[in-house]
Amino acid sequence: MTSHRILPRLSLSPLTRRRLQVFRANRRAWWSFWIFLVLFVVSLFAEFIANERPLLVRYEGSWYVPVLVDYPDKAFGGFLEGNAVYTDPYTVDEIESKGWILWPPIRFSHLTTVDNVFPVPAPPSTQNWLGVDDSGNDVLAKLIYGFRLSVLFGLGLCTVSSVVGILVGAVQGYFGGLVDLIGQRLLEIWSGMPSLYVLIILMSLFVPTVGLLFLIMLLFSWTALVGLVRAEVLRARNFEYVRAARALGVGDMTILVRHILPNAMVATLTFAPFLLTGSISTLAALDLLGLGLPVTEPSLGRLLMAGKNNLNAPWLGLTAFLVIAITLTLLVFVGEGVRDAFNPRKGGSR
């Protein structure tokens, strides 16, 4: 057997290989994972797909990359001191007369105003494939940028809230006693608060920004994993190898990190996709109410609000709804596959 077939098997433990085999056996989860991954990776290059700036310009024998670098108007035969405006017909004609322009597939960003369309919202056309919203922006460009922002926001919130929840649950479960009692009472009070209403009140009091919205949502999202991690740590702290390590004088932090938390991570990983779906749907709900991201940021929920405010333009609401529904469905299918993969009663054979 050749070495390139041996090395991948040696790099994975038998348990990890069994989990991957179970996950791949779930065809719905496997294909959902790849579809979501492809969509997310494509959205990361949104500036190269939907932008009013050219990807590449050849002018008077020189090369320019406007999608990455700001060039002055004088660089392309203009007389203004500011940056070149590539939606200006004069600038485009000047460049094409002495060179050529390579445009992205969609010549609009999420902030570009479509000038030659009136009235707005406008239905889909050959120029605007999914139409124009009530702000005069291309819907498809907003979807691409909004999908990227929603997923990145959800991933960041899911990661940070998981870290906080794991730490709090691990401390409660490992030390127990008074620490666990006080922590549980505080957790019951905090988790019993109507989080969505509190989010609405807080966002109405402050100027909305992405960072502020992230911190406010983090205040209520970290509690989801505390109970799971606490239960796993309470169970694992009584194992014989943990008692042996404690008897040998191993520190509490070493026991917790090296011997107990790896068992608790199983429950965390199986719950992570569902945390991600909750973060994305909460962000969309706040944007739908007008209390989420700033107006200048691309938002799937704001497209839903545009569809609600313009019932005569059903393509707005339907497009945003389908994107959100497909995204959440893919993540739920992936979560089901991860849950089955970490289930010890699921066999690795077909």
C-alpha cells in the first residue's frame, strides 16, 4: 500500500474515523454540509462577485486593481481630487478608449444605487436578476453580502458564547457545592428573562452598531450550553481516572482541561449548529423590526422588512424568506448529522 493512503488513516484516531463515517452515512447531512460550505466560501468573495468597481483595469499601458485599491480620478484622465467613480459614464468611456475594463458578474454592491430604474421597488430584469428594493439597491448583491454578514456574525456569536458557556458550566460542575448552587440560581434568573424583548429595549436606547449588537446578543446566548456542560462535568468528575489524578496531586485546572472538558465537548459540538441557526434567526428578527444592524450594513432581515412594507413587490419578501429558510434548513440537517456522529449507539458500519 502506498504512503499517501496510509498517512491520512494514521492522522485520525479510530473514534474520529468512526464519527466521520457515521456523518457521511447521513447523506442529507453530508450534502447539506457541502452545499452550505460552498455558499459560504463563495460569499466570502462578495467584493469580486458583486461590486460597482472593476476587477481589473488596463489604461494607457498600466494595470489597476480598483476592487482592492482606491485610485484618484486623475489616474483615468479626470480632473477631480477624489477617488474615481466607476459608475460615471465619462470615466468608463475614458478608460475604454485607451484600454479595457474587467467587470464583476454583478456590477452593483449592496450600497450601489441603480440609477436607471424607476420607480422602485422594481421587478427582476436582465440587469437586476432579483430586482431592486425600495432603497434602489440590487437585491442579489444585498443577498450575497447579507448572507456573508449573517453567517460570520452567527459564527462569531456561537464561538464566543460557547466559550463562555463552557467555562461557566465547567466551573459549576467541577467544584459543585455552594458554587454550583449560587450559579444555578443566578442562571435561572438570567435565563428566565425575556431575551428578545430586552434586546429590543436595549437596541432602541443606543445607536446600533455591529459590535454593540454582538455584545448585547452575547449577554443572553451564552446560557444555552451551561446546563449541558455542567451535567457532563458532574458525571465525569466522579470517574476513576479523575479521582486518581486528584489523589496524585494534579491541579484542578489541569484535571478540568485535560481530563474532563474533552468529554463535555461532545455535547457542545452537537449543539453548535443549532446555536448558529438561533443566532442567524435572532439577527434577522431584530433587523426585521428595524432594531438590528445599521442601515448601511447588508441584512437579510432588512430585505424581509422591505418585502413587508411593499406587498406589491412580492419578490422581495419571497427572496429573503427562501434564503433564510434554506440556510437554516441546511444548518439543521448538519446539526442532525453531527448529533448522530457523536452518538455512541450509532455504529460506523453501513
